Amino acid sequence: MSSKALTLENLHHEDIDLEEMLPSSEAGMTPRENENLVIKFTFNPNAGNEYQGDFLTADITFGVKPSTPNDPPSAHPNGPYTVPSGDSIELDGTESEDPDGDPLTYLWEIKNDPTGEATLTNPESEKPTFNAPDVDSETEITVKLTVDDGKYTDTETTKVTVKSNSPPTAAFKYSPSGEDLEIKAGEAGITVDFDASGSSDPDGSIESYDWKFGDGSNGTGKTTSHTYTEEGCWLYL
């Protein structure tokens, strides 16, 4: 709303202070939503003086834009998660949401870690990486996610279970079978097939199989083959 100066002039050429005519209670008023606001100006002439002038009045209508409500966001850290000892896992907070569509900022924190060794990589992202400590027994760690829409925040926790890692047991069979393999001079060599499918791991996961064939050669895989061509007696490992 714009304002214009009002000039009053009296016959005796005395100055008139407009501020004295304005109710002090109306100065600087802020209209509220759906409010009809009427401001009155009162002029009190001094006795014995004569005043002349034109007063212009107008009804001014202006709109007050209502404030947009801001509802708080919701944090969703997902989980619970499970990770092997000493390994890493990605946490996921992408299901966090704000009903007003406001952009969110993220903060992940480790709140309860009996080992004191768990860490987070990129904790201010939607999908940070949880780095598990080395543990001798199953360990539960609490992780907290806080989301912020610029005005309100919401917090939720989830659990990460760190599984202990027990050593595997190696077992294999081979063909042709025998305690030792002997190759005599002049023989063309012998190919032996190896199978380690009888190996086991208490944690349910064997990541790799490495073979040493005893003649300086190596192999990989749950099953493999090797041809012995040099004269000698070989022990499979």
C-alpha cells in the first residue's frame, strides 16, 4: 500500500503537525489474514483559528497472502541391516520424505556402538556407508538418521547387526586318487582334477579357493585341474 502526503493550511499560517492527528495505536499496524482494518484520522482544530483545505478519502483494498503451512518431514533410515565383521554396507535414507516437497538435508550418526570402532562414510548423504568393526561375536549397533526441511526436523533410528567371522574348514578330493602322485621319467604327465566342494564356513560364505599344486604352480576356484609334467612325487595342498 502506497501513501501520499497530506498538506493542511490554515488562515493564520500556523504549522499543523499531521503526526498529532494520527492515533498512535494505529502506527505501524500489520493487517492479518481475512482482517478488515479501518484506520481513522481525526483533526482537532484549535479554538479561535480558521482552517481551510481539501480532504480526500478513499477506500484502499489490499490482499494479505496467507502464510504457507510447513509440515515436518519424516525420517526413514530403513533396516535393520546385517554386515559381516570388518565389512561395509550402504545405508539407505531415500524413503525419507517431506509432505510439502521441501528439500531435505541428512545427518547419520552412530549412537550405540559397544566396540567404539564403527564409522560412517559420507554421513550427510542419503546413502552413507557403514564400516563395520572387527568383532569376535555378533554385535548390534544403533544408527540414527535426522532429516531437516529447513524449519522442522525428524529423527529415527535403526539397527546394524555385525556378524562375527569364524574361520572356514578346507576339504577336497581329487582324481585319480592316491596319497601321493608319482611321475616317472619318460612319462607324458598326468592331469589331476580337484574338487573342494566339501569345504565349509560357519558363517555361510567362502569367498575364494586358492590351490598350490606342489610343483610351483597355483590354481583358483572350487574345482580345478592341473597337469603334472615333471618327474617327481607330488603332494597336493
